[in-house]
Amino acid sequence: MSERDMASKGFDAGRLAGIDAFLKARYLDTGLLPNAQLLIARDGEIVHFSHQGAARDGGGSVDEGSLFRIASMTKPITSIAFMMLVEEGKVAVDTPVHHVLPEFKGLGVYNGGGAGVPFVTRPTTEPMRMLDLLRHTSGLTYGFQNRSNIDAAYRESKMEAWHGNLDLDGFVAALGKLPLEFSPGEGWNYSVSTDVLGAVVERVSGQTLDVFFRDRIFAPLGMDDTFFEVPGDKIDRLTDCYALAEGKGRVMYDRGEASAWSKRPKLLSGGGGLVSSALDYHRFCRMCENGGSLDGVRIVGRKTIDLMTMNHLPGGKDLASLSQSLFSETQNAGTGFGLGFAVTQDVARTMIPGSKGEYYWGGMFSTAFFIDPVERLHMVFMTQLSPSGLYPIRRELKTMIYAALN
């Protein structure tokens, strides 16, 4: 896009170019990140799309066809899938989870035990509802939290392994044998809730999650490069993925040419299993931005998107007052949580430029997106480095993008 066209969309071309220069100097030249791909769109039209760094070790640069593991950016897609079923009258946001997943009937709250001693539980104050899965107030957790006897039990069972012994039904059965960390609705904890929601989508629709995604979301939206398993004819486009190891620095986590994502996982993770491209996720963002439709195809209704992007935390609170999590993809102050997205409630408390009502999320490999319905803009950022909280790059990108608005 030319400088004149950028100006017509309300952006300063020099300042947008400055973001790329910043990424190169701060993150690529220093070796902090292997690559960086940044897509910025306004009114549905791409105004900036840049690619820097190698797609694979010793290989060529990332480009518009590069594929990335988007991890928890899978969660909004799973949440949309669930809300499609709500619109069909097959389930409701306030449906108790055990009505669809009977394995969860009678789940208790942790009240002692663990580490070789049987768990002691007490009854929940309220039943877990689909709402709790969507907004992460279920009382479930993640094994990597490393903060309780419950997440230790998750790790010991290896239940979250995508290529392990459990499919989604087995995963739900394993969770149903462990206590919750707190009674549903009484706290916020980043968790496997959206994986459980994926099991709900399977049970209610009668389709496996990958087939539902393909037939009901990806094919209609033209998201041809988004999947749980990278097809053989596209594996050459999958980037290498890295992790930061204590005492070793950046190490290879998953090599593109021999990736675990080249095989269909036994556990289809609606919480984090997808591979996608920036252009595909741009189409997903456009659909959300357009009130649930894109290019004449309606995925969900406009009022459903409105409902999903409201703050649903109890009492209208923010994450700072409710979060029990040691890890998430967001800042807590001034941030609420909707039905699958973090939602900015109080811009001043976030201390980052933005708009009330913008919604967003990210993934463990440092990918991120946000949608600002006030400014009619969205961003998709791709790279491949775990964990995602190493650097303040999401805050920096948002600050610089808003600074580039005329």
C-alpha cells in the first residue's frame, strides 16, 4: 500500500515503517526472536504487512505463505464454534457442563490431599456452566501453572499431551476424576477450559472438532491454511519453532520439516492445537470485525459477537481482582474477559493506548492479535518462541500501532 493509501486509512506511513525498524533492532538483530511478521488492517483492508527473519534455521525469510503454530489463538475459534451451536438452540451459555459431559457430574473442589495422599473435596457452590468454560472461571487449571497439587496431578497424568494416549473423551474422563481448584465463578484461572469446550462442540454437533472447524468455519471463510495437521504438500511452509531453555538460551522446540504438527494429534486441542497463517487469521479477524460475516458468508450473528466481546467476569470485575493464574496471555489491570477473548474495560488502568471494548488474545509461541471495533482496526503478529511472556513485545506493538494513527 502506498503512503497516500495509508494516509487515507488514517496511518502515518513513516511511523508504521518505524515499527519494522524497531522489531529488527530490538528483537531480530539481537537474536531474541527468530522472525517477526506483522499484519495491520483497517476497515478490513491490509495497510501494513511485513516479514522479517528466517522461516527455518539457515533458510529463507518468512513470507505471506509461512505457517505458524498459533497455540492459544485457537481459543477464540473454538469459542465461535460453540456459539454457532448456541445460535442453533442445541446448547446455551448457561447450560451446566455436566448436562453435555456427564463425566463432570459431581465434581468437587480441592480441600486437601494430593502428592501421594487421596484428594479431599467439598461440594461446589454452583455448578460449572458453559459460561465458566468460555471465560476461564471453571476451577480447572493447566499443568504448567506449577502452583498447586491439582496442576501437579495434571502433569503426572500427562493428560494434556496432544500425541499421548487420550482423545478428547479420554481427556474429559481424566479431568472428571480430579478436583477443581475453586468453585466455578469464584475466581479466574487460565486453564484447559477451552479444550473442554472443544469436547462440548464434538458431543453437541456429532462431529470431530477438526471436521467441524473445517466444514463450518475454515472452508466458508476461505481459511485454507488453518488446521490441526499440516498437509504434506504444505509442510515446507511451516516455520521452525523455538523455546528459551534455562542456561541454554534459545533452542529448537519443533523443527518445521519434521514437525509434530505434520501428524494428526490424538487429542484435538481446541485450546491450543492449530497452525495458521497471518492471512488466514486476518480473515477470522475480519469476520469478527464485520459482526460475524465475511464476503457474504455468515458464521455467527452480529449480536452474538456483541455478547462475546462484553466483559462476563462476575460483578463486572477485572482480571486483577479475580485472577488466580500465574500465566496468561494478557495484562490483568483494566482487562475483563468475554466469551473467548480478553476485553479492554478501562484503558487508563491498562496503561497502554487502546479503546474500550477492544478484544484480543495470544499464544504461547508469542503470536498475538487484537481487534479494535472503535478504530476499526486489527493486528495479527506472528513469530515462534516460547514462552510468550519473555518480552513486552505485545505492549510495544500496540503502543506503536496506535502512535501511527493520524
